[in-house]
Amino acid sequence: MEHILVAVDQLHPQHEAIAHACSLAKRIQARLHVLFVHKKSCVVTNPARQRLELLVAYARTEGIHVEYTILEGGYEESIISFIQNNGITLFIHELEHTDLHSFERSFSVLKSVRHRISCRVETVTPQKR
């Protein structure tokens, strides 16, 4: 069985990646793992987390098997350890295109993570509106 991961934090909301992962998980009957990473200094009840919990609840009503995990620590390190410890077979990451800085930040995360994991990586780019 496929195990799909989408990782989210304050700087990386990953809305398109979550939508794509939900669609894929429903189509192929995969388990979807949604990982919310926050720093120690970050308030745990923030808008990003609340929106994410609504998306997870909606996915569950659609019949998608979603496992929602909250970890404290660094974004990249949390992704790597989660993949290694949970049998993840596909990591879906969104490359943000709102501005050059956000794209570089998003691409840098992807670049540093993909060389340290042993699963497939899929990138998603937001649709232009």
C-alpha cells in the first residue's frame, strides 16, 4: 500500500500539494500522512494549523484514510525522520511561485530533503489564477 506524505508548517502551507495528495490517495486507495511541523516558540493554535485541520476533516469525510501528525522541531529534519520511521513511499511537495524568495525557500527545502530520503518525490506547482 502506498503511503503519501505532505508536510506543512507556517512558511509552507502546501495547499495545492494537499489537494493533489487527497485526489491521488482517493484514486489509488493510499494512506495519506499529513505532517504539521512547528517550532518550539510557535503558538500551536495558529491559523495555518486550523485550516489544515479543516482540510484533514474534509478529506476524511471523502473516505480518504488520513493520519494527521504534529511534530515540534525543524521542518526539514522532521520530514526526513518521519519518512524514515513511517514507511513513506511518496513525498509530495509544493513549489511556491508567489515571489522569487518563496520559490527559492521552497526549492531549497526540496533539494536538501530529497538527497536524504529513500522514497519517490513529486513536486506540485500552484495553478496561476
